[in-house]
Amino acid sequence: LLIEYRRFTLVVGPMSSGKTSMINALATMIAPNMKIATIEDTPELNLAHSHWQRFKTRKTYSITESRFDVDLNDLTILSLRYRPDYIIVGEVRGAEISALVQAASLGHGCISSFHGDSPEAALVRMTTPPMNVQLGGQLLISSFLMMNRVRGADGSVKRRALVSKETVPDGD
């Protein structure tokens, strides 16, 4: 239902916990007629959608010039011009979360991954620089999906979704 109604979903977990794989799995539930824009540093998302536009950051390899760099924030803002139904950012780490929150407030569906130990820790980290997401922006996040590595009965390491938390603003 979260995907169908274009809600903002944040996949939270430590490094190598299966966040990107979960985003790929969630993206398969997006209707085939929806327009999707993905934004990544390293292209890891692979969607089987005909209306999919991939945006990738670009770093200038110059000692003196950085004005030709294209970062996640620039691409998140640019993706709004394509009027996608869904914006998927591979991983938010900085100011690009403000552009993603703005996209969610405009009615775009949003999915992203976020490094954190828990949904609560992710919310706390969002309030500090360089993210500085205000309470109103945090309330736009509809769901947190907590991923982690767990050890199976046979001793093998598996990546699993451990917690799914829906956010419900006070008064609803």
C-alpha cells in the first residue's frame, strides 16, 4: 500500500545490510506505467521499468576546479523537472535529503536508504548538520524499514528486514 499510494519510505540499516537490495525489491512493486527517477553515486539499482530514468553523480578530477561536479542534491532537484511519480535516491547522506523531503511534499513517491542503527537514530541524525531536516519534513516519512545482517541457525550470515515502522503524526 505504501508503494501504491506513493508514500515516502526510508530503508535504514548499517553498511552491507541489504538496503539497496531491498530498494530494488520495493521498486518491483511500482506500477509499470509510473515514471521513476533513480539518483545514485554508484549505479547499483536495476529496475525493470520502461519509464525509468537513471541519474548518476559526476566528480571532476581537477585540483583547481569543482564547478563541474554534479552531486546528489543537484540531481534530486533536476529529477523534479522530469515529473516522475517516484524518486529513488540510492543513499542520502547530506543536504540532498532536503530536496527529497521537498519532492515528497509535492506528492512524488520517494524511497531512499539511510545509514543508521534504528529509525529513531535516523530521525535524530536528520536533525543535525548537514541535513537539518525540520519536524515538518520528518513527518513526511511514512515508513522506516530496518535492515540488518543476522546469523542463521547454520551459522551463515543473512540480510533481513527486522523492523517496519509506520510513522503516525500525533492527533491522527
